[in-house]
Amino acid sequence: MIRLFRRSLAARFICFTLVILALSQVVAFCISWDQHGQSLRKVAKGEMLSRCAALVRVLEATPPSLQGDILRASDTSLTRYWISPDAPKPPKEWRAAAWRELRRPLPRVQLPMHSSAGEPEQPVYQLPKEPNTGGSTEWFPLSGEAWPLPTPAKFIYLDDENGMGIAAQLSNGSWLNAAFVKPGHEWFWTARSLTFLAAAGLFFCVLAVVAAQGITRPLRRLANAAEALGRGEKIEPLPESGPDDVTAIAFNRMQERLTRFVDDRTRMFAALSHDLRTPLTSLRLRAEFVADDELREKMLGTIAEIQGMAEASLAFVRADATAEATRTVDLAALVESLCDDLAEIGWDVTFEDSPKVGCRCRPDAVRRACRNLVENAVRYGKRARVRVERSGDAALIVVEDDGPGIAEELKEQVFAPFFRLESSRCMETGGHGLGLAIVRTVARRHGGDVTLANRPSGLTAIFSLPLDGSAPVLEAEPVGRPEPEPQGLAATS
């Protein structure tokens, strides 16, 4: 899950949406719940005041002998009424008396055809065992709309939640006391509320997935196109419409400029190679008329070397171009066919058993690079052992030889164009130092790389190519034998 969150923009968008949804719901619930509690408290207070006022009117119109029955009949599971001869006591003492009255059990109601004998009297509402020490610290006088009667009345809070009390004076000087307590609010996180929240979360998840796909689809298309362009593939311009129109336009312009730059560079080197032929031919003709045989041979050799370097440079630029189409091939079959061709002409090349690996690449360019590595191994390391491996998201072409290896400080320099080793490798090869440069160019044009590592008994060259993860391993296209390699591309370091 953490890996998906780090790598997927859609997963991040969904997570952020759910977090925002949860926070907004919690804030909204807290606000609404507090307002709901205050509203219920106001309604309960107003209802109690109206009932007390009505009860005062009834008691004023009733003989004293019947007032006790009226009070007992008015008691409920949440309310108690009693009459005291004196004015209300201080809040703390009156509150303690109110809690005692609220704990007083209600009498069983005698119904016809039903006997309640032997049944204990129990309060309907279970009160706390200890008196609540909260509530108001003084009496509040009632007047105006809150208390419509002319007789004085006082109000007090029994606790910090839903308990309240009223004391109203009767015409005979006694006081009617009323205590009311209501159970605390039902906890909000019920099965119903959780079900509603889960349904809302699922609904918003679906919306987030749809929105994330709409956002990430053009970005994914752009990323895939950029990856293909980085590998040297020729891709069609992206559609310049929708929310990614600005990015697509910029990408298409960049692709157009890069393609034009590569084409201009290739044409420049081709023209340079063509233009050099005329003066080189003229020099060769002039050199033929030199009487000194030794000097003539040196001049002709120098001219041939200049011409070979020009042709090799042009071949190097053409190898870097992207004219070849990219397709999925069986990399093991491609390398095996190359090894068989070199073995037929007498090279000591061995291809080890390797699994089939479907790789999307430009087969001719990969074959050229692999041939350079194998020829280097045979010429400077006596023999070449080649195999194909699959390591994570990359395909590896491993070439091992039994040569002297390469000094650590020269492992990067050997990939520079026209660089040749002078001490550890023979120089009489006929090459121009472009072999490994071509290998690295081909590898990096595919999004991979090439590395060299010394072993106790030789050198290991590892040519890596990235796998897109979608190429099937066993359904790669067959690879036929390509055109003969152009001259001047012999691998040398």
C-alpha cells in the first residue's frame, strides 16, 4: 500500500480525498452535534417551564388535600415535583435534595385485571450513584416570557448537561419545586451513522477514482511517450486537446526539434564525409607521383587513415540515429544467432543456455552492439562466453572473456569515441576506437547502459536493456539474420 501510494498519483489523489472527506465530516458532525444538543436543551427548558406554570395554576385551583395526589400523578420517570413550606435553599443544598427526589421510585400503576402486589417499585431512569457537582452556583430569577405567572420563580441547573430545576412560589406562601433530568445524548457513532459514513466514503472513492483516472490518463500517456522518445523510438504526436493540451503541445514541439536536430547532425556528417572525398582523392593522386617509395607509402597510409576515420565517424552518427523501427523480439534468440554466425567463421564464441526474454528494442542496433562486445572479448580475451539474463525490470546480455581486464581508472575512458587502450590491449586491430562508444550509444538510446567489471580471470561486459513489463516472455517475434555489418565498425576500445 505504501509503495502504491508513493508511485501512483491516482492513489495519492484518492487518499487525500478520503482524508479531506473524513476531516470535513468530523468537523461538520461536531458543529451540528453541539448545536443539536443546545437546541434540545432549550426545548427541554421551555417545556419544563410551561409544565411548571400549568401545574401552579392547577394547584392554585385545587384544595390542599388533593395537591399531594396531583403531584404524584404529575411525576414522570424524568421529573419530580414536591412542595416545601420555605423558600428554596442555597443551590448546593437544594441540588442534593433534588437528586434524592429524582431517585425516589415511582409507584406502580394499578391496572384493571392486573395485580402488582409483591413487585418492587423502581425508577424508570437510572440516575448516577453520586450527585453531580456541576451546574449553576446560584439561582436565576424568571420573568417575562420565560415565566408567564405573576408569582416569583427561580431556575437552576442541576449539572453541566441536561439536569435543571425550578422553584415557584404559590399564593399560600409555600414553594413548588420541580427537578428534571434527561439522559445524555445518544453517542453519534451508531451502526446507522457508520453505515452512512461508509456509504459516503465509498461514493466519494468512486468519484475520486474517476477523477484521478481523468487526470492521470493524459499524464501517463505523456510519460509513456517521453519514455519511448528517450529510447529513440519514433512516436506519433500526442493529441493536443483536453486538460493536457499545453503539455502535449510543448512535448510535440520538443519531439519535433529533437528529430530535426538529429537529422541535421546526420546530414552534416554525411556532407562532411562526402566533401572530404574530393581532397583526399586529390591527395592520393598527388602521393602516387612521389618518387620516394617509403615516403609515398607513409603518405598513402595517412590518407587512408583519415578516410577511414571519416567513414567511421559517419557510421557512428548513423548508428545513433533512430531510423530503425522498434519491435518486440526474443533477445536470447537474437544473441544466439549472432554467436552462431561468429562461431561459423572461426571465432571462439560460446552461447550458454538462457531463458527466452521478450524485449522491445531495435534488433539491428542491439545486434551491432552485441557483436562489438563479442569481438572485443575474442580479440583481447581469447574467447567469449555469452548469456542472456533477466534481472528485475531489465534484460542483461553478459559477455565474459579470459583476457587481462581493464584498469579501474580507464573503465569510463574506453567508452569515449576514438579512445584506444595502448598498454593492456593490442593496437594492431584496424579499428578507430569507436566500438565501445557505439555500444554505449545503442544501450542508452534504449534507456539502458553498459558496464565493465574485472574478474580474477578476465573481463565481464554487461549490456542492459529495460523491460516495459508488458512484453510477453514466450511470444516474442522471431529474429532473422540481418544484413551484413558495414565495414569500419569493428569493435575496439
